[in-house]
Amino acid sequence: MTDQANMNEEQQNQWVREQYQVATKYLADKGLITESVAVEESRYLVPVLAVWKLKLLDGTKTWVISGDLPTDHSSADVAPDARDALRHFSLKWQLQAENLSKAGDVEQNKFAELLISRAEGLYRLYEDEKVWGSKPA
């Protein structure tokens, strides 16, 4: 994986555009059509993750996470901002991983391990003041 320091501004912008396409296609595959993006509320940590706050055609809002981790979404009601959305996805994935581990299937266990790894990384980012510029509430 390339890190941000090795990417010029155009490459970083391209990565953000690609992640937006990943997020909107993911939602479309679930029958959810994006109307607009709340750019000022969305956050990007190039090239690791993007957290999008998207408004859907039905007027609801949703958080979508994409990048070097599973793409996922939740209602915007679960978190007031992108930072808390990271915490939400971290906790959500830990619960999903626990349920997958109980299934006893080898492939499910591998995915559970991936979810746990990414969930722990998300929580570390949530807590990292250097990323957000302030302490978590």
C-alpha cells in the first residue's frame, strides 16, 4: 500500500474520487441511491480510509466507510460526526466478528479476524488526537 507521503496532490484527489465511487456503488448495490455528499462532514485519511456522510434520494442520511477495509454503511443517526462514525463502525465490526466466529466456518473466521483487525485500527484512529485535533468526548 502506498502511503500519503508518497502520493502527490493529484494522486490523493484521485484516491478520494475513487473512494466516493466505491461508496456510492456500494449503496447502489443495496438499492440506496445517493443524492449528495456532505463534504464538510466527510473525512479522508488518504490512502487508508474515507468516511462519507451521504444524503440519499429518500431524504435519509447515511455514513459510509471505505478504503483499505470493508466498505460498510449505517444510518447517520448513529453518530453526530465522522469521528464518532469511526467508533460506531469499530464497535459494529467487533460484534459482527464475534457472531461470525461462533459460526465455526473457516472462511467466516478469516473474515472475522479481518473485521477485528480493522475495528481495532478504527478505534485507535478514533482516539488519536493528532488525527482530529481534539480529545474524544
